[in-house]
Amino acid sequence: MPPRPTLARRLAAAALPACALAALATLALAPRAAAAQRDSARATAADSIKYRYPTDARLAALKAEAAKKIDERAKLIQEMVDQVFSYGELGFQEVETSKYLTGILEQNGFKVERGVAGIPTAFVARWGSGKPVISLGSDIDGIPQATSKPGVAYRDPITVQGAPGHGEGHNSGMPLNVAAALVVKEIMQREKLPGTLVLWPGVAEEQMAGKAFLVRAGVFKDVDVTLFTHVSNDLGVSWGQSSSNALISALFKFKGSSAHSAGAPWRGRSALDAVMMLGMGWDMKREHLELPQRSHYVIPDGGDQPNVVPSTASIWFYFRERDYPKTLALFEAAKTMAQGAAMLTNTQVDTIQMIGSGWSGHFNRPIAEAMYQNIQTVGMPAWDEKDQQLAKALQRELGSPDSGLSKRPGRLGGPVNEATRMGGGSDDIGDVSWNVPTITLRYPSNIPGTPGHNWANSIAMATPIAHKGVVAGAKVQAMTMLDILMTPQIVTDAWSYFNDVQTKTVKYKPFIAATDQPPIWLNADIMAQYRPEMRKYYYDAKKYRTYLEQLGVTYPTVKTPTVP
Ligand SMILES: [Zn+2]
């Protein structure tokens, strides 16, 4: 293998005129051409880059300096990633996480506003003045029952079975943003660059219940560009309509009448019966819905005990479809069905409450293309043998191909092909992306082949894999911020794309009504149950070099093959 060019050399290449750069990019892309061909179902206009910006020696030097300064903050990055990991807090209960992150930002001169949009754990941290206003966001909430020791390639709870944990890797995105912001702030101060940095957390992303409220509260009113980040197993960015689905999350509560389930069952009217009729009705309807939809439910209240006919019961749905009208149609159909379920069981619909929502994301082409250049410059982290050992052992544990960690950055993604679009997950960054030019930077802090929303997605997230991935991501983020600060044309183009292409025919209107309030009660009971035990395992960065050291985990801990 040829030696990897040093960052300085790659940056020097980035300072070449656009035509030379294009030639270089072609060379650099050659090994990926085959992969792109295999991937022809997703091959799009993204393969040709439309927006290129002239660069100069000063910008190239500042980018190289930013990357160096991120490396110098690797220890801070490790501490932040490990600290937030150890809190393992669920949506709306990110109390320690919020306190910790705002503390660091305040110490570094950011002005912090807490309790934004009526959400106690939401905040906005601002520094600087004037244009451009660059907002940096990332999610901070965890996954129920996902506790697992980092660095251990099989399930081994940190605290007690059932406790929440970072089974999505949301502990890493804000540390990435904080590191990038601190570095760029230093450069802006010295170079006297005008501009404002705005950091905000994605609260309760797993409930899709935070960002629409931030939008409504005006957090993005003066923002020029939003650089969102999300954990992944590659380093990449996309533009155009994403493949994600829009979503409405809604809680349906029924009211019946209790009675002795054996002594006088004929006097009871079971709210649980109504819940089950609605669930079964929806499962039948499923067959007659378009294929890209996703809908799923849980039953948070199914009654108290079998010998009491349940007088209350509730069912919680997520409805997902490609766009606003299609998603709303699913919700409306379920509302009608709920009335039917009540009639069938002689009960009543008590309340129907929308508790989360989000648009499908559409990402900005000029910013994504500028960022992609930086992705190619930074490249993937240099994984070592231990990182690969953990990754492969986990992949074998899960029955996934043991290909280890990715070594090459991802391609620049383009718009989804509407004709073959098959739906999928959601992220309420969609709402932000329809209000201000936005991109999502994916950074390589996790292991390929994991199921998502699972303990297995947490075990890399407080190890060198996560730390190195965040360092790489923070470099890309900081370099892109410098691009935006020093090349006003990017912001102009970003808004032209936003106004003339993205929102030309589709205009944002939120799913939430003006009267809807964020459901900040969510997860309070679960955290009350587990927090006292989890508190004993919060990372103490003063006493331990790493969280692995605090937990006494040898990195990596893998099952030794048994000899039959
Ligand atoms: Zn996520």
C-alpha cells in the first residue's frame, strides 16, 4: 500500500486551483469507482460535484492549524465522550449531560441560555458576533435497556440489566461539536474573523420530540447554516432529499370501567380490549399501505393486574412515511380506527396526543460538497489492531460479516431515488433542514454490522474507536466552519439552493400544533428507577485516565474461541 500522505501535504493539495484539484480528486476517487458501480441503485448526480470554491494559502493554513489543534484536544475529546457515555440518560432526562456540556461551553466564553423551548435539558450556547451564524447540533439521548460495558465484545451490563445506555452512540456528537467550536473560536479571535457560533443539543431525538420545538422557539431564526453531526461507522455527508421517513409519534388513551374480572366480568368495559382492537386493526391495515411506510407500537399501559378489568389503557404508535401529507394520512387513519376500537369495546377514546414528529430531511448541496472536500483531506482514522479486534469480535457475536472497521471514507451521497425509495428511520433534524440550509456529517465512531438501538451499538462508544472517530469528525467540522467563515459565496449558494431548489414547491409546516407542548415527562420514571445505581458509575475524569480504566475493562475484551 502506498504511504498515506501527511495531512499537511493533503492540505497543500487542497490549496491547488480548482482544475488541478479536480484531477487529484479523480485520482483519489479511482479506488471507489468500482464500489460506486456496485452501488448503482443509489448512484446519483452526487457523483459529479457542482459547487467548488477557490481556496488560498491562508485558508489552507488555517485548516491545517485547526486539524492540529483538534489533535491537541484529543484528551478533552476522550473525556467528553466518556463522560456523556457514563450518564446514559434517556430523552428529556439528559440532566447531567446538559449540565456538563453547558459547563464546558460557559468556561470557554459561550453565553448559555438554558431551558429553551420549555425543555429543561435543551440549551443554546452562543459565542461571537455578526454574520455568518453557524449552528452546530447533535443528539444527546440514550436507549432504554442498552447498558453494556464499553470495550467488551459481548453483552455485559455496566450497572443492572434493564438500565439505559448509549445504544445509539449519541454520547459523541456534542463532544465533536464542542471541540470544533473551541478550535474555530480561537482562530476567529486571533484572525479577527466575524461570525457567530451557536451550539444546541438534540434532546429526546429517540422520541422525535425536541427539534420541532426548537424551531418553533426561534432557535434557527438568525442562523445561516446548520452543521449537524450523527454517529456512524463511516465518514460521510449527503445532499438532497434523504431516504429517511417523516414521522408522527402519538399516544392513544382509552377509558373503560373496572370490575372484578372473575366475580362480575360482565360489568367491566376493558380499555385494554380497545387498545388491542386498535393494534390488531392497524396490523390488518398494514397490508394495504404503501411499502415505504413504517409503523410500530408499544403498550405503555395495559392495565394493572389480571383480576381487575382495565379501566385505562394506552397504545403508543410511531407512524412513518416519506413526506408530510403521507405521514399525516396514516395518523388520521389511526384516529378514525381508534373511534372504531372504542365502539367495538364499548369504551371511550380518552385522549389522542401527538408526542413527537419530524419531517424527512433534505440536505444542502453547496455545504455538503464543501464538506466532502474536507472529508477527503482528513480521511479515516488510523485504526490499530485492538480496535479491529473489538470490531471483528462484536461482528462475530452478532452473526454479521467480520469485516472490521471501515478504512475508506464514504462517498458523497446524493438525493434518494424516489422510484425505488423504500423508507426507513427518521431524525427530527428534518425539521431544521426545512428551515435553514443544513447538512449531517456522519463520523466513524461505531462498528459496522450492528442492529441499531441495541446494547451492541454502545460498546465502541467509550473506546478508542469512538475517540478517534470524533477526532476525525471534529477536524472535518472545524475545516468546514472555516470554509463558511472565509468564503461568503458558500452561504449565498446554500440559500440559493434552499430557496430555489429545495423549498421551491414544498413549504415547511410543522406537524405540531401551536398548543402542543414538549412531553418532558417522558422517561422520568425509568430514570428515577435506574439513576441512583447508574450514578455510582459516572466517569470520574480526575481519578481515571479513561472510562475503560475506571470500569477495569481490558481493551478489547473478547471471547476466547473454545476448542471443541
Ligand atoms: Zn440517532
